[in-house]
Amino acid sequence: MTKNEKVMFWRRHVADCQASGLSGRAYAKRAGISVSDLSYWRKRSAANPETRASAAGCDTGFLPIRLGGARAADSPALEIGLVSGRLIRLTGPVDPEWLAAVIQLLETPCC
């Protein structure tokens, strides 16, 4: 397995674990993977949110976006679907750093 394949493998497991609602131990047992490896990759993912997106930007559910310009009053709100299934709906301009912090908080495993 190449380094990139390994990273993709674990990113997928981290996302699937979060989406499953199971504890890390229960998910690892069900998936047939090491609890300690899953724990390591969950911590690594939470500590380094910029590493969560691939070069394509889609394997974790995040796509790169460019913020700028005013939104017309009658244009629809921006909706951001997260890997966890949560939906963020923006109806006005927001600070990009604040938005990144909110997304990181919502996508960081609680267990």
C-alpha cells in the first residue's frame, strides 16, 4: 500500500467511524482494524484539519471554496454538507477563520 493509499484508507475509516455513531472500539472491532491505529488516525485528523482534504478535495467531504463578493439579496443561502451528515446553512457573509473553526469543532469526534 502506498503512503497515499494508506492515508486515504484511514481517512475513510475515521469518517465512517464518525458517521457510524459507534465508539472507536466498537467500530474498529466491526471493521476488523486495530483500535490503536484508529485512535492514532482520529487524533491526527483532529489535530491537522488541513490534512483531511485530499488533492482532489473530495475524499473527506470537503471541497475547496473561494469566498468573496457580495451575495444578491434574492440568491439562495450557501449550504455546506459535512461528512457527519450535518448541514451548515449560511445566509450572509462570515469570517473564513470562524467558519473553519466551526467545521473543525463539528467534525471532531467527541469520543
